[in-house]
Amino acid sequence: MIVTWKALFWLIHILGLTLWLGSSLGALLIWPHPQSQEKKQNVIAIVHTLRSLVARGSFFGGLLVAISGTSLSLILQPKSELASLWLTTMQGLGVIAFILAFFVLPRVERTIFVQESPPRNEFDRAQNKYRNLVRIIVLLLLLCLLMAAFKPQ
Ligand code: HEM
């Protein structure tokens, strides 16, 4: 077995994207439906738990992906590979997803989850906004993954 920097950063990259995509997509899959008949207090508790899963998964996963992705870009050989379409698309969409997860998502979170017991319709509107943003991030991450999966050999 040969341990190289490339293999190490690749491993961290995949680990990070598993954590980031896994937590965000997992939360979306079990997110309670706005019209759900579940008691309001239960919905609020579930949404708070899912939100913290998304926040922590994005934070640790996003950091790992960004640091390892930048390192992989710096050590990539031959340098002409940096101009390939799949890689530049992955980098571009990855950076947009990172900005959304690190700067936009926490702002939305702060403005909408501050009230202790918000009215039901206000809370539904707020959680819809949050969920839509997570959907966009997941979509961007899936596109990055598609780019890597179908890169020219
Ligand atoms: C933050 C921006 C990102 C940068 C700068 C970046 C950069 C890179 C680089 C340089 C490589 C190695 C390419 C090679 O050795 O041929 C790579 C591989 C990879 N990246 Fe990214 N990446 C980023 C985000 C992402 C995201 C968000 C995903 C998926 C959700 C992703 C998925 C992958 C996968 C699966 C590989 C392995 C491809 C292979 O070895 O065949 N990357 N990335």
C-alpha cells in the first residue's frame, strides 16, 4: 500500500462530502411535511434536531471538502488538468455550495428560529425557506458528484 498526499487528501475529500451530502440529504428525506397533522410542539422539536444535524454536517463536512479540494488542486499534476471542465465545474459549484452553507444558511437560521414558540403559519413559512435552501445545496453537491462520476477517463 502506498500512502501519498494525493491519496490522503482524496480520502478526506470523500469523507467530507459523505458527511456534508449525507447529513443534508438525510435531513431532507425525513423533514416533516408542512401539512403534517403531527402536534406543533413535536414538529418544532423534530425540525430543530434536523436543523442542528444539517448545521453540524455542513460545518465539518464542508470544511473537510474545501480544505482537501484546495490541497488536491494545488498538488494536481499535470497542471493542465486544472483546466478540465469536470474539475472547474466541481470547484465552482462546490464553492457556491460552501458559501450558501457557511454564510447564507446560518443567517436564515438566526432570523427564523429565534422565537421560542412562534405561530404555526410563521414557523411553517420559516422552515420552508430553510428547507429550500438546503435543497439547493444538496442539488449543487449532487451536480459536483455527477461531474466526478462522469469525468473523462
Ligand atoms: C470546494 C470546492 C472543491 C474543490 C476545489 C475540489 C477539487 C477537487 C480536486 C482537485 C480533485 C482531484 C482531481 C484529480 O485528482 O483528478 C477532486 C476530486 C473529487 N471531488 Fe472535488 N472539489 C471540490 C468540491 C467537491 C464537491 C462539493 C464534491 C461532491 C459533492 C466533490 C467530489 C469529488 C470526487 C468524488 C472526487 C474524486 C474524483 C476521482 O478521483 O475520480 N468535490 N476534487
